[in-house]
Amino acid sequence: MSLEKMARTAALMLAGAVVTLAAWAQAVDWSEGEVRKVDPAAGKITIAHGEIKSLDMPPMTMVFTVKNLALFGELKKGDKVRFAVVREDGKIVLTEIEPAR
Ligand SMILES: [Cu+2]
């Protein structure tokens, strides 16, 4: 491999790493909302949410699935929160939630 080719390959790899790092930094796509109902027994939470960019979803009130029951914590109706979700097997699963700042 020529030196020039090696340099080009290295530059490409570096560019790839930068892109990967940027994607990772943006991995948590926070959305704003207000808790309307918590149902830990059923693993469900109802949130009146703002736009969810990652799902291309407009503001609405809806039920989210919660697999990690620790996320319920001290959450209660009326809490202003920010949260993150993923689409999984046709369900919208809550992956992060914390008090809004
Ligand atoms: Cu929604």
C-alpha cells in the first residue's frame, strides 16, 4: 500500500469515527411532557407529550410501555418531565425519564 493510500484510508477512518461519535452524542433524543397517569403494575405511563422528533410524532397524549420499572421512581401525575423513547416490536418503549429542567 502506498503512503498516499494509507493516508487516505486513515483520513476516511477518522471521518467515520467522528460521524459515529456525533451519532452517539445525539443518541438520547429528549422530548418534553407532563405525566398524566402512572401504572407501574401494568408497566404503562400516560404522558401529554410535545413533539417527538425521532418518531416524527406531533404533540399528543398517549400511553407508553415501560419495561424498566425503576424508571417509575417517584413519578406522579402532573410531573413535568423530559423523556426518551424507542420503537420496539410495534410499541413505543420509554427508555429514559427525568424531571424537566
Ligand atoms: Cu404520541
